[in-house]
Amino acid sequence: MLRTTGTTPGTDPGSTPASTSRTTSRTTAVTAPVARRRALAAGAVGALALVATGLPGGAGAADSALISRGAAAAASSTEAGFAGARFAVDGDQGTRWASAQDDADAWLRIDLGAPATLDEVVVRWEAAYASAYEIQVSDDGSTWTTVADVTDGDGGVDTLDVDAAGRYVQLQGVQRGTGYGYSLWELEVYGTGGAPHDGDDLPVFDDEVTHHEFQANCTVEHLGYDDPIVFPGQPGASHLHSFMGNTSTDAFTTIESLFANPETSCTNPNDLSAYWFPTIQNGDDPVVAPYLETIYYKAGIDDYRSVQPFPAGLRLIAGDMMATPESFASAPGAVEGWECGDLTQQWSIPEHCAEGSDLNIRYQAPSCWNGVDLDSPNHKAHMAYPVNGECPLTHPVPVPMLELKIGWPVSGDMSQVHLVSGSDQSWHYDFMNGWDPAILDALVTHCINGGLQCNPQGYDQYKPHRGAALTADFELP
């Protein structure tokens, strides 16, 4: 039976700015994230350093260590998804980075992962080259020193001798050589130091990739005036929330308590996570769906093979309680807004929904983690949305993108249907990661990295030959 916890509704956490209403202290991960595939790793380049052999380039390219391949990369702009910054450091001279045509001052930036001494930079231009550009280095990614200044570029391959040190390397465009933007096949940095970048150790399949996701299906288990992220230890301090997942979730919930109470309303018993969102009411009556809700775990970046599992203990909030109709519609997490019947992309709850239809909303969470903090004072700053299909250098670790698709069995006259958190645009949700790490790793590897559309067992019905990540009992094979 559905239950309600807490006593009376308290302060609306959206009534004041997040910086004042959300005051949970910063939490830092005790251990670094496990190095997986292209994850950033700390340490000096040693036996894992990639040495350039057989690549065209300058005289030094054959006997210096290539320390930039697979590094995290970002750019001021990207022409399209197939021309993202990461393609400039992937070692494949059939892929490229290209800036937007109207970005006259475009830059391409790479993070070597640790301080490095640089001997040489090789720029392999595609047709849209720079006639003038600078190579800059930085220790912190914000203060830059120019170490090479090219004023007579003519495309092709530029081999530049440098004598510099830093963790970040940036190509700063000064003058375009064509009527287009800037485009290059590879930006190669040679030297010593930096951090090794693990290669992609995942198997390769010939299947057409249309999805990279798996589902978690959970029911709303109880309602409560609690919020263990925003108002920890303060029962009754929040507006009314609908809770899914771990059945013990209340104002006193911690990551440790999730695992100490191994009961969940999700079909996969290994998902002890807590999910909650503001309750929908029709007048004074809460509306709760009797069916399983859908939580997608997707790739939020183009390079789906590099997505890693959530770190143990991660917490986050998606959405903005102070959103306006305009900011709600343009938010990076927006999918199709409110939906019912034939209506979609509604940024306010519709005034009328076809009889017998359900009200639905889908919203995506940020999927780039800063690699350090499991939470932040506003419960958002440790996470970021991808930019141009890639994680920004400030948040370089790609994790699954949560997309909650929530439904309510309410239709007809919708004039009294509302979110208890405030306006129709105040939609948001909270998440505390309580997954069994090995199970989550198996689902991410098989379904997201493997380019599948999986159910909670990790099985893609359209590609049965690929098998399942888990057994019928949701255990590892």
C-alpha cells in the first residue's frame, strides 16, 4: 500500500536561490574513479606511452613520445557531431575536428591529464586551415602562454618545435586561410609526462547502432514531505515528493542506509538507488501511477563507448525549480515537455488532455562528472551537460545520462492539475546512487558501450544474438 511519510509541508526549496536554500556541504570521493577505456588517469607516461611510428610528420615525430592521443578535448565550437574535438586526438586521420564557420576566433584545447614537458606539436590540417594561429600552454586551463606563433600557414602538416611545460595545450585560431572555419585531422603533442590514456578495450560488433541505453523500471512506493539531499535530517521540511526505488528513503537517508535496507520498488533488485520528484496533485488529491515508471540510462555524449558507471555515492538534482516557460523549453535536459494524447512539446501542463490518456514528462540529467565530488553545495555544480556531444574539460568523466519518463493517470479537465513544487516549469528530480557496482558496470558495458537498447535485464530484443548482461534473476552470468 502506498504510504506517506513526514508530517506537514515545509519550506519550498525553490522559493529561494539554490545557493541559499541548498546548503549541504561539499563531499569528495575518497578514491579516484576506476580507469576504464578512455577515462582520465593520473600518473606519468611510462610503458603505456604511445610512440609515434609510421606517421607522417616532422623529424622529431618518430622518436618522441606522443602524449596527446586519447586525451580529453574541448573546442569553442563544433561544425557537427561528426567533427567533435575528440576526433583531433583519436589517432585516426580519417576523422577530424571542425569549428563552426562563423567562429572566427575558434580554439581547440586538450588536457594531457597531468603536467608535461613538451618538445613538439604537429598540426595536420584538413582543407580549412589557419593562415595564422598560436599554440598555447597552461598549467590550469585558464592562464595561457604562447609557445609557437604561426603567421604564414598554408595548410598541410605543420611541425613546430617547442620548449614548454604545462598540462593543457591549446590551438588558438588567429586568421582563417579559407572562407570556412578551421578543420584539422589531428593535433599531436610530443614530450614527456602527462597521463596515460587507456585504449578502447571493448569488443567491436557489426550491428547497426541506433541506441545505447538500458532501462530501470520502478513504481512509486511512497509519498513524503522529505528530501534527504536538500533537507537532510529534517523530516517534513520539503514539499510532497513521490519516491521510487529504495523503500526506506526518508529525510535521514544516506548512501550507507540505502545498502543497509536492501528493498526496492524497481524490478532489478540490485538497484537500491533512491529516485524522487515533486508530486502531481489534482486539486488536493495526489496522483500516483499504479504502473512501472521508466528510467532510462543512456549515453549523453556521442562517444557512447567511453561512458562509465556512476561512482559509488553520487548524488544529483536535475531540473530548475525557478525555471520560466522560456528557460524550461530551452533547458539542456528538456526532451518533449509535457505530453498527453496527441499533445507534445507543451511547456505548461495542458488545459485539457484526451479522456483516458496519461500525462507524461521526460527530462534528462547532466551526464558529465567532474571526477572528484560526489555532491556539491547546490547539488548540481559537480555535474554538467555535454557540449557539442562531448564532456567539457571541467567535467571530463562521462557517466550515464538519466532520463526519467514519468506518467500520471489523469485526463480530461486539467485545470486543477499542478506540481506541488510550484509552477509547471518547476519540474525536477533527485537521485542517490545505490546500484550494486558490478551489476551497474555490466549493464553500462553491455548496453551503453555496446550500442544496445536494453531492458532492465540488459537484453535487447532486437538483437537477441548479443545475449543479456544479466541472468533472468538479475545476477551476473
